Amino acid sequence: MSARDEWDERSTGRAAHGRPTEGQRAGGVLVAGIGNLFLGDDGFGPEVVRGLAAGAGEPLPAGVRIVDYGIRGMHLAYDLLDGYDALVLVDAYPGGGPPGELTVLEIGPDDLGTGEFDAHGMNPVAVLANLDHLGGSLPLTHLVGCTPAGVEEGIGLSEAVAAAVPRAVAAVRALLHRLPAAPSQEPDPALMSAPDPPRRT
């Protein structure tokens, strides 16, 4: 089993930053935080996008939308139908290295295979693999992942993964400056919403 094959299971949800208006092609880059805050280091993705949304440091390029999807796979799938030029997924990723190790991968259709789409959970491989069935297509996609120490039930990141969050924020920022951009969107005033109930998928 390859490292990409292992990036498979998921499970909390949260809101948006700069949603395009209805009927408008989004363009630009969608940064998607994925993971369950109630499963330890699986909450890595939400923590990183929260750091990005906080806006510390150099401003993000125009046309970047930041969303903490948590476990809302259907929400991510339908947002991708808006027509983004690029997607950056931020997620816990069992890459085989020590806890806290960061991995940046480009993901194409050949890396996805097939997967059963669960409208009530988050399996990012299945979400991306089924985009064509929903009338969309896979944009240029990268994963910024972190090797977890554990994803058992519990709130809070391990020490190694928490220490990797600032480095992951920097890695996403560096990646965004190399990706296609679009005209700036007005930020959504409701940056974060209440988390969905925990659910394993």
C-alpha cells in the first residue's frame, strides 16, 4: 500500500472565508481543512486553517478561500463544483515518518482510485474520486499532511503535531504563492461555525 493509498479515512465541521456569489465561477484557490477535532491529531487540518484565517504574517494572495470542513464531505464536494482553479487539502496523513513530519503531495486522478461517497462523513479520497459523478472535475490539487501520533477519541493535538502547525501554516502560504490566483473575494463575516457532532467514517 502506497502512502497515498493510506490517506483514506476521515471524520467535525466548520464554516467559510470568502464564498463566491451564486452563479459565479469561483476560480482561485480553495484551502480545505479536514479532520475531526474529537479524534486527537485528526484535528490537525482544522487547526492549520484556523491559523491561516487568523491572518498573522504576510497577507494571502487574492482569490484564496479558507474553509474548515471538518467531516462535512458533502459540503466540500459541492463547493468544488463552484469551479476552483486549485485545491489545497490540509489533513492528518499517515506518511510513515515520525509524528509531526510534514508531507506536501500533488494529487491527480490516478492517485484516487475509487471510494464510496458518504454524504454524512468525510473521506477525502472518495469526495475527490466522485466529483465527476456530481458534474465537476478535479482541480490542481495538493495535500499538506502531517503524520499523527494518534487519532484516538479525545480533544487536543499531541505535542509533536501541535508543534508542526506553524510549519504547516508556512508551508500552505508558500504553496499558495505558487498556485493560480483569482480576483479577491469579500470575506464571509461568519468565519467559523459550531462543530458538527463527532462521527467516524
